[in-house]
Amino acid sequence: MVYSEVYLNNIISILNKSRETQIDAIDAGAQMLCDATLNGGNIFAFGCSHAGLLALELYYRTGGMANINPVRAPGLTLDADPATLTSQMERLDKYGTHIADTLRLKCGDVVIIHSVSGRNNVTVDFALRAREMGARVIAITNMNTTVNVSSRHPSGKNLYQVADLTIDNGGCMGDSSIEIPGVPEKVGPTSTAVGAALLNAMITQAVGLIVESGGEAPVFISANVEGGDEHNAAVLNKYKDNIFYMGRSGK
């Protein structure tokens, strides 16, 4: 058995299914990003532990939108040692509320939140507080997991139940996907690979919608091609009021 091929075929299968089942949600999310950009709103991306990798994927990214800001809270971005501390941090009550309060969130802003289970306090508190502040929340989660685990939040709700829009990453229960005889645990998590593809599809659609609406999309190009530095510097300057990852305080 060539397990590398099994895994890649599984990713392709999930993506094909996502194209059939999630395109409406992806396009709805793209419209939110388009509206926020055209109206001078802010966009943020957040996730705990490995879920936060998608927030890093979306910002300061070749071919990505310059006005997407990562939310990198202490203890939640795999910066903790021991690493197991991150799992405890994301269960803290009200920490997510405090994180949202440090951001320049306002009505019409958009927050993208990634969580496979969607069950932990920080994620749910962050989403609830963002909506209280007038932002719209796009959740990307694993519906096969989240509907089968209980919430750790006092409300009893998981992320998808408090979001404005949910995108299902189509993963297996618990994220890992491939069974290998002799190994009691599954291997091959899918949430990062599939989630990155789904969110970049949403970004691509958002850019198309911005242009169709007569706007100018804030898109980075590679700093390693001729003219890249100059182009990106101009984009950063134009959207400086919506970019919070260039050394300024978030509040």
C-alpha cells in the first residue's frame, strides 16, 4: 500500500466534495470580504494552535489580500513551551473576549475563525464578542467533529452555532484521516491542507467581486519578482488604516 498516494487521493476527494457542497458558503464569505473592503472595513483571521496556521496563511501573502490581519494571541499560536499549554490556554474562560477587545473591531468588519472542533471557550468567546462589536463571523470547522463533541463553553454552543456563516472543511472525526494496519491512531490530518484551499478560493472570489464592483483589490505580489517591493509598498500604504501587522499597536 502506498499510503502517501492514499492520503493525497483523500485530500483530492475532500476538495471535490467541497466544490460541490461548500461553494455557496465560500461565495457568501467572499461577498462579506468584498463588502468590508469596499466600505473601508477591517478583516481579521484567528485560530488556536494548528488552526491558527490558516490565519498565517492568509496574511502578507503573495496573491492574497493585504487587508487581512492575523490575530496572534499569547499562548495560542504554538509559541508555548511546553506545547501542551496551548491546549489548556484555549479552554480559558473569557480569554477570547479579551482578545477581541484588543482589536479595532467595528460594525461591518469580518472575522474568519478556524477551529476543527469549535468547542473551546476561547474560540466561542472570541466569536461572540466580535459579533457584539458589530463584526460578521465566518467559521471554518469540521462538521463531522463539531456535531459529535460537546461544547466546553458555558453557553453550550460550538463555533458554528454562533457564527454568521460556516464553511465545512469536510474532514473526518478528529481530523486525522488514514488508517494504517498496526497503528491504533489514524494519521494524515486534512484541516490545514483543505482549509487553506477553501479559504484561498474565498479570497480569489472576493478579489473578483471587488473588481466587478469597480474597486481596486489590495493584492500582494511576490517580493521576489521585479517590481514586487514597490507594488507591495504602495498597497501597504494605501490600506494602512486597515492593516495592523506593520508594528503599530492593535488598540
